Amino acid sequence: LKKKLPQAFLELFHGEVEITYAAIPKIASLAEPLKTQVRDAFAGSLRTMWFVMLAISLVGFTTVLGMKQLEMHEETDDNWGLEEKKKVVDEEKDGKVLTL
């Protein structure tokens, strides 16, 4: 955004690092040629951001289209993970300290 803003507008902020939020309230009080230039700079920056986000969204959407559709299982395995739990319980009985 700073690259697109006119130098006359940047001088109003005396070298502040981040002027984006400080600049918005001052736009309404600017003289007409400078006001239009600043608005165009903000609009150009937002336009760039929209195109970047659109590209990321399209990549995500095309990735979803290429994914293989898998059916969900309707049954659960009640024994899943029991072997690990038994091992942890056995080690606690033996007095070993187990950190997870």
C-alpha cells in the first residue's frame, strides 16, 4: 500500500511504520486530487488481496474436486486402542513412570 500512496499523503504521517489504520479517518478531509489518488491506492491494494484470496480458494476447490470419495463406516471398533491402554496400566502397576 505504501508504494501506491502519493508522497504528499505519506508526509502527513511523519514516517510512522504502519499508517493503514491511521490513514483511513484522514481520507475524508483531503483535497480532491489527493483524495482520489489515496482512494485508488487503497482500492488497488484491496483488489490485489481479493485476487490472491480468489486464487487460493480456486486451488482449494480444484483440490476438493480431485479427491476420492470414500464412504463413511457406520460401525465402530470397540477394541481399538485397548492394547495401548492395557500396556499403560501394566506399566503403572510395575511402578514405572510413563510420560505421554
